[in-house]
Amino acid sequence: MNSKKEHPCQQVSISEDSYTIIEKEQLAKRTICKMIIEAPLIARKARAGQFIILRVNETGERVPMTITEKDPAKGTITIYFQVVGKTTALMRNMKVGERFKDVVGPLGQPDEIEKIGKVVMVGGGTGTAVLYHITQAYRALDNYLVGIIGARDKDLIILQKEMGALCDELIVTTDDGSSGQKGLVTEALNNYLKTSHDVRLVWAIGPLAMMKAVSAITRPFQIKTMVSLNPIMVDGTGMCGCCRVTVGGKIRFACVDGPSFNGHLVDYDELLKRKGMYLNQERESLLFSVR
Amino acid sequence: MEQKTQAEKINRQKMPEQNVSSRIRNFDEVPLGYDPQTAQREASRCIMCKNPKCVEGCPVEIDIPAFVKLIKEGKFLEAIYKIKEKNALPAVCGRVCPQEDQCEKMCLLGLKGEPVGIGNLERFAADYEYTQPLAEVKKPTSPTGHKAAVVGSGPSGLTVAADLALLGHEVTIFEALHEPGGVLIYGIPEFRLPKAIVKREIDYLKSLGVKVFNNMIIGKIFTVDELFDRGFEAVYLGVGAGLPVFMGIPGENLNGILSANEFLSRVNLMKGYEFPDTDTPVYVGNHVAVIGGGNVAMDCARTSLRLGAKRVTVLYRRSRREMPARLDEVIRAEEEGIIFHYLTNPIRYLSNEQNWVKAIECIRMELAEPDESGRRNVIPIAGSEQTIEFDTVLVAVGAGANPVLSSTTPDLKLNSRGYYIADPVTGLTSKPRVFAGGDIVTGSATVISAMGAGRRSAQAIHKMLMGIQDTPTTD
Ligand SMILES: Cc1cc2nc3c(=O)[nH]c(=O)nc-3n(C[C@H](O)[C@H](O)[C@H](O)COP(=O)(O)OP(=O)(O)OC[C@H]3O[C@@H](n4cnc5c(N)ncnc54)[C@H](O)[C@@H]3O)c2cc1C
Ligand SMILES: Cc1cc2nc3c(=O)[nH]c(=O)nc-3n(C[C@H](O)[C@H](O)[C@H](O)COP(=O)(O)OP(=O)(O)OC[C@H]3O[C@@H](n4cnc5c(N)ncnc54)[C@H](O)[C@@H]3O)c2cc1C
Ligand code: FES
């Protein structure tokens, strides 16, 4: 009823997507990997802020990954992942032409993107990849975009060229000063907000500590701040409650109510602790993994 | 007459079980099944009532005396075909149905002694079939050319799919998870319902020509309307009650506190009990508390034990009599050493420095007089608070309606709790050509009631597709 009829050319036939890896590229000293995956049905539907859950093989864990780019015409989606544990290590070893066992999506609430004026997009580490799709959507609505992206050193910065092309201003920071400003993205943001008074919205995606810090910076300026949370997930459909986070004193399930939330309302400390819950076992998993 | 006296002499045949000390260390099935002789002996206890009450107790009206008689005569395959006329998943139902509240409750033998082991016999017949070379499967009637979509592959979706396929319709199942089966796969543990059985049932469906697409969440990848755009002429929603309920008490987000769904999914769906051979970790500490008193709570408790917990305690706010779990499962849990604290309700969780739960503050409850509905409410006894140490808490206090599909289907009417409103006979919802049944309509219920709903909807969908009169319409 309220759904628009799909245009016939968008009618991808319903068959199990092959989830074949079409392209693969190692970035940031091999700590981050970019992959283009064939998933025509998902590519057709994915909107900024949404993610997939994938499994490498029959015994694999269900791992959430943000859809960084999509190409409905080609029927592909792009993910950027950081190698942090067993599954992401296995993924890095996969070759072009190989298939994922399962990919489900698009998951999560698409972000409501509007034309509002000046928006600052803050990306830390792999968070920049998550931010990229959202930045594209704000660009499409002709907002004034200020990008602030950062990493430890210049080799770990990703998507600099792409973000540069989307943003009206781009600030790059590195902890060691090897590229752009020396320091953290949060410092760059703080300085920017002190001089520019027409910022309507801040998006911050990166490590939890960074999102927490950004939210603390923007609060006194009373600038609405959105963050994208990544608690541990299992099903991604709202069935297990593993991904629950406290936002504004209420329990929300990040997989269906998020993953984006108003950063000023998130209980970061609780989330930080919850993410450590399986740490010992994840180490064991890595230890026992083949490579 | 002679039959009758003979029947009364034989006691109900016990089904052999794995002994307690070994079963609490493995995930293999606990009851081991009847051998043919035992099954025949048990079947011979049936007094073949003229007006069999047991059939009335069966939500799908299996011709129980007929199949029991066939078993008695050694015609085991015929017995299973008789059951399958009414029940597409007998190997599942023989294991998990609450027979004590259904067919066996009505059995006349139960008045004086023990009822016929109808569930055990159903299981026997179903298992027997699998030991035989694949018999001729019932072939669908000639194709009708009509297309139906089934959303969700729990017992209710599987039943609709099988029935519609047999009637010659082209059926496609869309399942959100990476494996079909619903609660049968992600919820009920291996030691109660081996997953191989569920897989066999799915294979049977596929042999009927049913297409099963995993990893497809309706409401996300397609809306219900988009399914119609793609040529489906009817949609059945059997999406279950997949939303975990928390109690909303302080400390519930501490580490070590999981919903039953999360715990059981990690173990069953993700095979966490084989970690690290599989990649999904599942944590169980030394002292596990399970909150709740239903089947889900029993499954959590017995699973924790098998994962190595030293002490597992069920906290239930009413008394043993009110526990909704199947009595068999309660007894097995007790045999396995699960501790039960009745009339006890958690009010607050306490944590250690690492944000892990370390204890539960509980309060004693007392049963109030039964209300009009006969249900006994509980009231907390002031001043009875006590603190018990636990390092893992599994919350199994019920389930709710998952909004993922309904939130994208605005013309689907819901009740105040978010469940879909559907016609009790046909399953038709407020949205034309959309039917629903199972837990998403009734709230958490049973496998067999979900199947019964599926069966009735299949008939209604068939009539609608074929334009047979008394077609349900919403106009
Ligand atoms: C909605 C969402 C979107 C995400 N998008 C991306 C993305 O685009 N790119 C990307 O690289 N990562 C993303 N993540 C994080 C990614 O899912 C995890 O890094 C991944 O699950 C780790 O799997 P592993 O087996 O390699 O590591 P594990 O061995 O499972 O864990 C290793 C380390 O990663 C941490 N970890 C485990 N699960 C998660 C998790 N869900 N989120 C964050 N850290 C976790 C553990 O605490 C541990 O420290 C996203 C997570 C969510 C919830
Ligand atoms: C741990 C546990 C133990 C139980 N023990 C017993 C027992 O011993 N005896 C008994 O009779 N009953 C038992 N029950 C209850 C019984 O399992 C349920 O009543 C029954 O499974 C309901 O069937 P259903 O088909 O309605 O839904 P479900 O079995 O819940 O299946 C619904 C399916 O739909 C899928 N789905 C949901 N949303 C979507 C969507 N948007 N798109 C696509 N797919 C979707 C889900 O992933 C799921 O696979 C138990 C339940 C649990 C949780
Ligand atoms: S991951 Fe299970 S509810 Fe969100």
C-alpha cells in the first residue's frame, strides 16, 4: 500500500544470492580489507546506515558489517572490515570468486537523511567506512559537509580521496602527525566548533571512546549528534536481545532500533563493558583457528 | 472383552532413557525411543473406545485409535501414514507435544491408571519410517499454477507449505535466519529434539517442490506488498513470537545476564556447545540462575548443566503446580540435579567491579486466592529479600511480538500487545490475501497449535486460490 511499486528494471529475480566476492583490496597496512560482494537483492534495498550479517562457512559466527557502498545496477555491495579476530582473519584470507556462506540484510533502521545545512562527519579508523554511505546520502541532498577523519598514522587513513570528493571541507588528523593535523579527530572537531557557529548536526562513527568523547564535546554546543553503535550481535532481527544498549534510560536493540542513535543519550560505559563479555573466548577461538 | 482384560494387565511401557550421570555431560537425546516389541506391547494397552476421547484432545485430530491399532498389528509404516494424514511433523510432535494436557489427558485408561503412551507411539512410528528405505512420498496433485509465499519456517510455516504444496501450489518459504525450522532449530535443544529430525522434515518439504530461501527478512528485503508485486497470490505469516522479554529490573544489562533466546540461539543455532570448533562463543559460569518456569526455562537450565555449570537454579515466582513447563521435563530437570526455588522473584542484580553479575536480590512471593479466571496471582512478601550469588542469569520470562514485519506493513491490524489479528478459523488478517498463524497470533503457545493454525490456513488459502466458494474475503 504505502510501498512504491518497484520499477521493473529493479526486479532482480528471487533466487538465493550467490554472495560471491567480486573484488578485494587490502588497505591500511593490511589491517583493513575492502570487499565488493555480489548481493543484488540487498544492493537494491540498502540505505545509508544499514548493515548486513554474514557467515564465512558452516561453522562460522554471524558477523555484522556495515554496507559502505552499494551498486544496485551491478548488484553489488561493498564492505570495509578491520581484522580484529577469527572471522575477520578468515575473511581476509578469502579470495575473489569465493563465496560467503550466508549474507542477510539490509538490517537496522536506515538513517533519516534531510537537507539541514552544515553537517560535520567525524570518522575514526574503520568508522570512516561506516560513515561513508551516510556521507553520500547527505551529499545527495546538497548539505554543506565538513569531513574530519583520523587514524594513528597516515597509512591507516582510509577513504581519504572518496571523503574529500564528497565533503566541502576535509580535515585529516593523525596521532603522530604523519599526515594532516597532529592529534585526535576530537580535538579537530572541538577547534572547528569553536570557530564555526552554523553547524547543525554532527555524525561521529568510530571506536566507542571516540564517539563518547565527541558527544561530550558537542553537548555544550547543543548540537545534535548521531553515532552508530556496534554492540555484539547474534541474529540481528531483534530476537535475542544480545545487542541491547541503554539510550535515554531505555533499553533499545541496536540491530532493529539502531544502529544509529542520538549520541547524547547513549550509555557508553555500559556498552563498553558489555562488549568485553566474550573476550576470553574470542582469544581462544583465534588460538584454535587454523591460521 | 478379552482384549480389555489383557490391556489392563500391561503397565505403561517406560521409554528407556540415557542415565543421568552420562546425559548431563552430552547433548544427545535423553529418551531413547521404543523398540518394536515395546511399541506393540504399549499399543496393545489401548482399549479402542468407540468414542475415542483422545482424538478430541488432539489439536490436529489425528485418528489415534487407528494408528495405535496399526502399531499393535505390526503395520508400522501404515501407522505413520495414518498419522501423516493429519500431522506433517510427527517425529517432532512425538517428542515435544504436551500430550499429558492433550490426547493422553483424555485417555480413559488414565482415569484408573496410566494413559496409553500416545506420544511415545507417535514418535516410534515416525522414527521407524526413517529406518526404512525412503518410501514413496505422497506426490503433489497436478500443478495449479498458483503461487503462495510463506514467511517464517517454524512449525506453522512448514505445515502451510507442505499442505499447499500437496495441493499443487507453488510454495516459497522466506526465512530470516540462515537455517529453517524456527524454534525447532534455534530454541529447543538437541537433547530434546535432534536437529537431524528437523532437517529431514525440511528435506521432505523440498522434495515436494517447496523452495526455501534462508537469510531473507520480510519487511527488510521485501515488504509484504512487494511479494504480491512479484506474483505471489497469497502470503502466510508464521513469524513466531521472537522478541525476548526482560523484567526491567535494575542491573539487567550486566554482563552475564542473557535472554533465553540469546543463550539458546548461541547453543542451538550457532552450535556454541562445540566451541571452539565452531566460532560462536557461549558463556556459562559456575552458578547459573534461570528465571521463569516454562519449557524455555527448563531448556536453559538443562543446557547450562551440559555446558559445565556447577550449580543451576531455577527461580520461579509461583509454585511447582503452576509451572507451565511439561511435567516430564520438570522431572528430568530435577533428576539432573537442577535446584528449584519456588515463590521467588528477582528484584535487582548486583555486579562485581568488572560489570559482571555476581548476585541476585530476590524476594519471596506468596500465592493469592485464585481470581475469576482461576489463575493465582502472586504478591511479594515485604521484608523477605535475600541475596543469592550467581555469575550467570538466563531470563526466560516469556516472549513478545517482533515488530520487524508489522512495522513495514501498516495495513496489518495488531492487538494491543503487537500480535497480529487473524480469523480463528481461516487465519485471514485485516490485509486481503494475507494470512497468519502460530505464535505471532496466539502469543507463545505450542508446536502443535502452530501447526493446527497452519493446517486451517492452508485450506482457506487453497479455497481462495482456486476460487472455491465460501472464500474468505475482507471486503
Ligand atoms: C552494526 C554493526 C556494524 C559493523 N560494521 C563494521 C564494519 O563496517 N567494519 C568492521 O570492520 N567492523 C564492523 N563491525 C564490527 C564487526 O562486526 C566485528 O569486528 C566482528 O564481529 C569481529 O569478528 P571477529 O570474529 O573477527 O572477532 P572476534 O574474535 O569475535 O572479536 C575480536 C574483537 O572484536 C570485538 N568484537 C566482537 N564483536 C564485535 C562487534 N559486533 N562489534 C565490535 N567489536 C566486536 C571483540 O570484543 C574483540 O575485542 C560492525 C558491528 C556492528 C554491530
Ligand atoms: C526454548 C523453547 C522450548 C519450547 N518447547 C516446547 C515444547 O516442548 N513443546 C511445544 O509444543 N512447544 C514448545 N515451545 C513453543 C513452540 O516452539 C512454539 O510455540 C512454536 O515453535 C511456534 O511456531 P511458529 O511457527 O508460530 O513460530 P516459530 O517457531 O517461532 O518460527 C518463526 C520463524 O519465522 C522466522 N521469522 C520471523 N520474522 C521473520 C521475517 N520478518 N521474515 C522471515 N522470517 C521471519 C523466524 O526466524 C523463525 O524461524 C518451545 C519454545 C521455546 C522457545
Ligand atoms: S542481535 Fe539479537 S536482538 Fe539484536
